[in-house]
Amino acid sequence: MRKAIVSSLIAIFVSLNIAAQTPQELADAWDSTHITNKEPSDVRHADLKAYLEKLRSQGVRVEEVGRSNAQREIYQMEFGSGPIKIFLWSQMHGDEPTATSALIDIFSFFSTHKDTPWVKTIAEKLTIRAVPMLNPDGAELYTRRNLQGIDINRDALALATPEARLLKQLRDRWQPHIGFNLHNQQALTAVDHTAKQAAISFLVVYGDARKTETNGMIMNKRIVSEMIKAIEPFIPGHIARYGDEWTPTAFGDNFSAWGTPVILIETGALVGKSELYLAKINFIAMMTAFSSVATASQASASTQPYDTLPHNGSGTLVNYIFRGMQLPPNDGRRPAAFDVAVTAARRRASFLPWLRIARVGNLNGLHGLEEYDASGFYVVQRFRNLKVGSTAEFLFYRTDRVVDWDAEDLETRYEPDAIFSAGKWIKGEGRIAKVLF
Ligand SMILES: [Zn+2]
């Protein structure tokens, strides 16, 4: 009897091992198999088509399902033949690209690892459909909106855009059981009011303004909880919950209302990590979700990791802070020390960043992703325009230097000790001490 129990326990263990790939194994799988080779923000429609060609050559089912305003093809990929239908779409906002690359790598992995037991289980239990880059015109221009200037995610009811009509049609005809709405949030979104960036935020999306808790939502909370546990070791403390305000014209809210409860994933940024790294985190999270549904392990999972997630915060983070410098002496008056905060606009990875001065003054309480102690230095904005909104181009001079501050050719006549330009130290790196946290 005892032997029987032990051997059946072993059998359970073996089957768990077959089904349950660890997050680290998923990370290794992405490292060794990912076919995306550009930073997601540099992926244009032509690059997507090249990725999809590669997927087709690997045997992935890819079909054109519609066209954008500019007649760019919109595609849907499919994997598996199981009864549980999961639908994902990415980049309905053109400048929110990370998950598009993650989806490509997921389908590539599925297709090239069909015989791996846990992939087999997914193929047997689930049918997964995904639309990568729903807004190819916006992706081409790197704008949120489509070519008509409409935010597709506010067009779920009016259906004034071809992209929104397509998305609704794909849902209505197929009636998926779970939806994944894949976006990017601002790089400076924080976890609560901490100095930590929210690299990934989740939301289990309500289907009504009264925030009714449906069975589908409870299931999704369990699934998200499994995703949180899987990615937490890679980005500890950098996961948050997205705001749950009901938006009557948004797709996530309406998918949930129409009967496809939605999980929203918003990828942010993480200083020192590439966009592709966060695509890998998306890969780990989504693979974990598929697996937990396919093995039904989500059914017994706790919702606590989701329920206790800190919320998204804003207003506490900037990209750079330079603290404690002074303006050059003027009329014999020596102004007090002050701080400057600098923020970066959302740009493609291959573009030069555009940095602007966000705040000037005493900035205690504000956190920079990078901070410098510039005490002992005078600062001159390169175009003599040190005010909020100006480009963050700074010349630093030690305060013991003798300089004619009115010189027209200041920068050539009096070589600065350090120059910060376009987010880099182009001279004197290290002379202004970086603050280590
Ligand atoms: Zn978005």
C-alpha cells in the first residue's frame, strides 16, 4: 500500500516535471532560440514581415487577416489545436512594440519544439492565436495613433478604424476564452512611490464600471499570479499593477464585457537593461501563462501575488538628476546650489535620445535613474538657456576656474571640465561623481 502511494507520488512528480518548465529554463530557452535580433522599437513592418517569413519556414501557421489604412498587412499566427482558445494582440499603439517581438519568439519556439512534452501539452489543450503589430501604420511612424490620428484603443465601440473593426471581428468570430492585451507604459512609471521602475505591470481587466468579479476574472488573477512568480526573480521589485479605471471605449474593457476576460500586460523599462531583455521577460511570463492553463495548474493557484501587487506610481522618477551645482557668478552674486532633473522622450532605440530639462530647483524627494553630484561645479546650458523645456546639454566648470562667462566662444576659449550631451558624457566622464544607490 505504502509502496503504491510512493510510486503514485513519484508518478505525479514525474508528470509535474514534464509539464512544469522552470522560469530559468524558459529564460535559457529564449536565450538559445530567439529569432528577433533588433531592439523591438526598431522593428518596422518590413522587419515584422521578415520575422514572419522565418516563422513560416519553421512551419508556423501565419495568415494575413486584414489591412491598415495604408494597406499594410495585418497578420495572425496560430499554434495548437486544443479546446481552450487564447487570443493575444500587440502594438495597437504603434510606439509600444516590446510584446510584438516576444510573440514572434514564442511562436518560433513552439514550432521548433513541438515534441518537447510541455509544448505538446500546450498544443493539445490550447489553441493560441496572436496578432503581432495590430497598428502597422503607427508602428512605421512610431506614434501611438493610427494613420487617421485615432487611438485604436478608444475605438472599440465607434469602430471608425479598420484596425479596430478587424480586432473586434477576430474576437467575435472566434469567441476566445482568454485575451491578452499587450502594451508598453512610460519608462518612468514607478512601483508605487518608490524609486523603482515598473518594468512590467499587470491588470486583470474588469468588464463593467461596477467592477464585477466574474469567474473569468478570478481565473485570470490566478494566471497573472503564476506569471508574477515566474518573472519576479528576474526583475525583483519591478512588477506593479496597472490602474483599473473602467474605460468605456477601450478594447480590454470591452473584450471582458463581450465575454473574453482580458489580461493587460504593460511593459515599462529597466535602467541598464535592453528592450530585448524585457521581450524575454514577456516570453517567460506568457509561456508560464499558457502552461498554467494547459496543465490546469492555475486552477489551484493563489491570487495573492496579484492581490498584493503594489500599484503603478508616477511623478517620482526622472531619467537624470544633477545635484548641487551653481550658476556661474553674475554681478558678484553667487547663487545657491540647485538641482536639475532631465527626462528622455520615447524614441526608437537606434535614434539619438532627446533629453529635456524637466525641473530646476531643490529636487529632494525626486529620484533619478542616474544621479550625479555636481557640487563644486558651475553649469552652463550649451545654448545659454537653462530652463524647463530646454535641451539637456550641459557644460561643467570647476568653481575654482577663472572664466570670462560673457565670452561669445566660451566653450572653445574655456574648455569645460565635463560635457553632458544627448545622454552621454562626451568629455570628462567620471569628473562629476555618479551617485551609487
Ligand atoms: Zn498602449
